[in-house]
Amino acid sequence: PLLRFSGSSLLCPQLRGPPDTALHEGLLSQYDGDSRSWQENYFVLLGDFTLQWFESEEALRNGCEPRGSTALSGYLLLSSPSEYAESLGRLCQGLAGSGSPFADPPGEFLFFLYHPFRRHFGFCADSARSRRIWRAALWDGIRYRSTELQRRDSLQAEAFLEAVRFYRQERGHYGAGDLLLGPEPEILGNVLMEDLLPVLRSQVLPSIRGSERRRQQLWLQFLQEVYALILSEISGEFEGLRKEKEKLQTELEKKIRPDLDQMLTLKDQIAGKLQAVVRSPAESCCGRGVEPHLDCLMEELMRPVSSGVEAVRSLFAQRVDEMIGLVWSSPVAVLQKELLTLGRTSWQPEVMHPCYEEADLYRESLRGLEERFGFRGMTSLVLGAQNLMQQLMQNATHTFQQLSRQHLGQAASRRQLTHVLEKVKERVLKKFDYDSSSVRKRFAQEWLVRIFLPFLLKHLESGCKLELPQYESFVFADFSGIINLENIYEETVLAVLLPAVGKGEG
């Protein structure tokens, strides 16, 4: 039931995938937990954003098997030992002195990959520039792999995410937040680990013996093994379900189609009864707890994404201007090559990183959202804003490519060619401004809903949601697996929230 951002209305409606070639590679020092020392490996970030490492560049070129590999979904990229120690401390509650285990680094250019239930990585680059490039590339990989379902923009993906959210709400956890990052098995694994972690802390952690550092190491290894086992089981079952999906969908359609009108009528009747009970408390709660904060929060949501979009616009204009400058000194064949290079801009992490950095401002400006409203989706918000920026850059470059190629044959001289490209640039920028203005506001409004809908649902639980069982008798037995009372209830609350959100000024 949430508002959905479906991309801008430029020529390229959906984000295309990254190139097939390796995105970045080079030497890094990596901390080895077994030997408690730093070892130099040759790392490659593949086009599918899998990170692999080899003994040396020669081993890679000779076709040797990698020493290891990892998908980047669900990871956090941390810049300093203190950031890593803070994250580790939250994971290792109950262990005294849970500091960073990455001791005695070979240099100062450190960065870390942290995942609560998978292997941690400590890296040291040989220069500030190398660290900057690697951080940009890895962050791109984290974003791409973690938002796989959100970018898929399909009914199946939406239904899966909603099902996970409802599962958690049944257990009193409102707002799935950053648990909904990664492919389906990882999301299910995250939710299960959320349920298991308190039990493991109380039953397993006290039995781990040894020094505090040793206990920390064993605890992390234990969590990684539990998570790997869970992922293995879930992946197998999910793949089996995927194979049955078409059959199940066909059976469901056969069941729904003959009685669709009757189902919709019954749903409307139940919605009317729920509205009489829910609307007044929802409006009261919205008026007290939501509306006073909407304008301020709308402004805070708009500022970073607007800055990022403006950075995208400037970058696009700069790249086009550089290409137009080549017209006076290069043949047309070079221009065709430059058009292809322009189209790859959105997949050049270091080039796009200054735009993406604007979204990181959310982490500071919206720091109080978790305490005030229980919002735990900050990483999802940042990644979503960065996806929007990448989409707009890809749309702009794609449109420029298409329009330029349509008009190249009409230019008889370099001066005319320059004029044509300038006109195309102006046209694309005008379209960019029109589309990005509405897209930014829709993006902010969508996140207002994601922040405040769980807040409302939680506060209405005791007074309204607990009344739902008395309406179960209205649902015919044949429709019980199709008409969902909680979904109707949530749509009723959402109908109160949306008009308030729609008044927000961008």
C-alpha cells in the first residue's frame, strides 16, 4: 500500500544493469583473522558486484581459483576503526572491551566491510586515492546488491516485501527498515536472525570461554555459521517455491476470477465497518503525533536528495561540455566513442561518488528519527536516494545518446555539429529539471509514509488492531486466504496519512 517511486519519464524507464567487465581491481592489504596479521591480496570487483581476491595479479591472469569471494549485499562500509568498533560493540553486547580486532595495520588508509552475520573485512590501501576509489566502488556494489528487490519494481517483489513486513508486525515489530535489503533468502535470513539473536545471546554467549578477544572471535564465528546454515536452508526451500510459483499463481487466479466482484464488494463492506472504528482514532493520532512534524521532516528529506540531483545535473552538463569540446579537434568516429563513454557514466563509481555523498547527509540530519518515531531504515533511505540519482543520470545520458545520433547526420560542418549537440544538451537538461522536480517530491513523500505509517500502526495497535478478530466472521471461508483483514486495516490507516503527507511542501 505504500507510495511507489517508478522512475522518471525520460526515455529510459528502468535502471539498466552494470557492465559485464570488472569494475575495479588492485592490491589491498587484508586482515587475516586466523594468523592475526595483514596479508596482501589482489582484489577484483566483478561486474555483478561480487568481490573476489587472489594471491596475486598473476594468479588472476593465469585463471587460478580465487582465495575467496563475497557478495556485497547487506554490508556496511565503514571508514575508521572507531566506526567499526562501535558497530562491533552493538553486535557483541555482553562482552567486555569488544574493540576492533584489526590490530597493527600496515598503514593509515583503512576501511572496513561490516555485516552482523557474515565475515568482516579490514582493508588497508597504499594511498588516499586508492582508498577513495575502492570505497566508491564497494559502496556502489553494496547499493546495487542490497536494493535488488526494490529496483526490480514488480508485483512479485512488492508482495514479498509486504509479506515480510506483515510477518514482523504480527510480532509487534513495526517498520522492517534495513532488514529488507538484499535478495529474498537474505531478507528471510535477516528476519530469522532478528528473532534468534536474543536467544543466542542469553543461551550461547555465556558458555563461550577464554579471553575477551577469544570469546569475541568465537561469538562472531558462531553467528556467521548459524547465518550460513540458515541461508543454505532458506535458499533451497525458496528455490523449490520459485519452481512451484507459476502453478500456485495459476490456481489462485482460477480461484479468484469467478468471484472477483463478490470479493471486492465484501472487501469494501469490511473496509466500511473498519473505517467507522479506526478513522477517528487514526486522525487523532495523526494530528497529534505526525502532522506537527511533516513540514520540517519534508524539508529534511528534500535537502540531501535535491543536492544530489543538482550534483548529477552539473556532472552531466560537465561531461557533455567536455565531449562537445572534442568536436573541434577530433573526427566524428571519436564522438561516437565518447557517446558510448558518456552512457557508462552512471556505472563509474568514482565519478558518481560526489553525487552519492550528498545522500549521506541523512545520517546526520535525521539522526533522531529512530528515537522519536522508531524508524530504523536509514541505510535503505540513503541507498534509495542514491538509486534515484543513478537513475536520473542514466536517463539523461541515454536520452542524450538517442537524440544526438538522430541529428548527427544533419550537421554538415563542425560548427553545425557543435550547435546540434548544444541544442540536444539544452533539451535534455530542460527535461531533467522537469522530471527531477516531481521525482524528488514523490521520493520525499514516499519516505514520509515509510516513516510515519509504522509509527501510526504501532500507536493504534492496542486501541484498534486488537479489534480485528471480531471481523473475521465477515470473511467467507472460501475467501479467507485471499481477503486479509490486516491489509484492509492498514489501508484504512494509510487513507488518513496520505492526505496529510500530500500537503507537504517540497
